[in-house]
Amino acid sequence: MRREPSHKTLAILAFHKIGDPSPGGWKTWFYVPEETFVGHLTYLRENGWQVIDVSAFLTGLEAPDRLPERSALITFDDGYRSIPRIALPWLLRFGYPAVAFVPTDYIGCRNQFDDGIEPEEAICDWDDLQELNRGGVSIQSHGASHRRFSELSLAEQQDELLLSKAALEDKLGSPVQVIAFPYGDPGANEEEGARALRDTGYHAACLYRKGKPIPLPVLNPYRLARVAMG
């Protein structure tokens, strides 16, 4: 049954790194200065956007009438340590929940998947992720190995979904129901990909593009555009 369009809007904001590069690094588009980040949070508060948590987000995908007129979901990719160190104190000050998408093979390591492209940065360890979880930042999947899904077989995609979900749920004790595809790459076969997501217990999947806020109801919860913040 087709859902009738509504006048409600969902903005999924996608950040990576907050603050300055680590010593020896260099600034890139993916570093959002701390004062700019605070400005974004202030803009949401002053312009009628209600920041929602992952539970309200998932409920709203099924029942848009339960969301406010303008909803915003704040997300971070890769799980950099600037999230607990810089972003979390500001999120707590504003009273805003958020989501961090973390590639489980790199927890407590560095962003080797960006070698030669981005500066080396530390990724959260399990203690950092526990701190984020306690502070209202839900930890969700960014795959296990941070590989592009279009370069993987269907069986490998399923492994990425299952292994990352199992690791996070085992260590953090919270359900993992959302993935942000590494590099925003959902794989070549949309139908097979959606089936794999459903079969492994995911309710939503996010892309990474310079997108726009999404009118509700969403057409496909496994192809959710995000607003790239940089």
C-alpha cells in the first residue's frame, strides 16, 4: 500500500572529524572546526529542527506521523576519537542524541583504510564507545572492514553485516539495527542488498552524499540520503 506524502522532513547529518587534525596531519574537507560544529547545533535549535535519537528515527521510518515537522538525526562516520573528546561535550550541553557508525575491525586502531588520502587519526576504543553510548550516542554499524560493498560478493556483504553487528552488540549490549555503508557504497544489486539487510536484522541503511533533507515517508529505508557535513 502506497503511503501518502506528508509535509514532514528528516535531515540526516553526516559528520566525520570534529576539530583540528592530529599533529603531523593536514586539514581536509572532512574536518569540521569545533566552532563550526557548535554553529550547526545552534542552527538546529534556533530554526525549528528537533534532534531525534535512533529509536525515534527507526519508529519514524515506519510511522512518520510520530515524528515532528522537522527532524534531524546527527551521525558520525568511522568513530574518530574527536567524537568523545570534542563532539560529545557539546552534544550533552545541547541535550542532543546522535549516532556513531563504526567499522569494527578498526576499533582501537587508526584509519588505515584512508592511507594516502586522509591524515592518520585514532579511532575510538571500546572504552570510548561505552562512554559515547552512556552519553546518548548510539553505536551502529559501518561494516567490519570498511570495504566498498560493490567490491564484495553477496556472501562477503553478509559477513560484513553480521560480524559488525555481533561485535557491537556483544561488547556494548545495545541493538544494532542501522548501517552506514562505507564510502556510501551500497553494492551493485539493490534487491539482493535489501534482502541481506533484512535477513541480518537491519532496519535502515544510510548512504553518504551531499544530499538534502528527506521528505517523509521515505521510499526506501535501505537507501537513505544524508547531508554531508564538511
